[in-house]
Amino acid sequence: MKASIIGNPKVDELFHWKKGEGIPGRDGCCRIRIYCRNANIRDSEEWVVIGSEVKENEGQSITNCVEYLFEKVCQFYRIKLEKTTWIEHYNQDSYKDRDREEEYSLVTLSDGGRPYWKYLTRSELESLIILTLLTDKN
């Protein structure tokens, strides 16, 4: 059986932010996974970023600050906002006191910065990542 592409990101780490650093509310964190074609993420032209809610997050949920988080992640990793596909992810590890089914959502921002969500199956997510890996212009 073929291994899932979701298990092979170029970046897979906790991303922290501090109050007053561009994301409203308290200090927080989320898991960030970045997929791109090249070994050095800055050499790529397109990226898929999965932001996962984690139970360690004391700040706003990733859903409630997505428009700020999206920009902050792109600035931190020096990737282009307009060439990045943002995915929100929740699962049983997202909360301290409750279980949650695994859920992926494609997030797009309107011209005014308002977020919109479209649920994805795991298979759709894998296809999106594979397409990005195969079509990156570099």
C-alpha cells in the first residue's frame, strides 16, 4: 500500500505567536505543515500549508484568527501569500477535553480579507498536495 503524501511535509512544527504580534488575543500556537516541490521551501513557487489546531493552543482557535495567522505564517517562512493554499485541520488532538473527527477545510480569503471554508476529504487533500508538487514552476 502506498504511503500517504500527508506524512511527508518539508516543514512540520509547532508555530507560536505572541500577543501583540499581529494576531489578536492571547499567545497561541498551532501545528504547521508545509508542502512544496523543492527541498528549500523558498525555492518553490507554490505551497500548501496545513494549519492544525492543537490542544496546547491557549490563544484563539485557528478558525477565529485564520486571516491573521495565514499572513503571519507566510511572512515567517518567507513564502508568497498569493501562491499559498491554506488548509485548516482539526482532529482528536485539537482539544484537551473532547474528541473531534478529523476534518480538513480549504480556506480562501476574499479581496476584503474575509475567509471562506470548503470541506475536503482526505483524498481531495492528497490530490491537491500532489498537484502542487507536480506543477510547481521551479
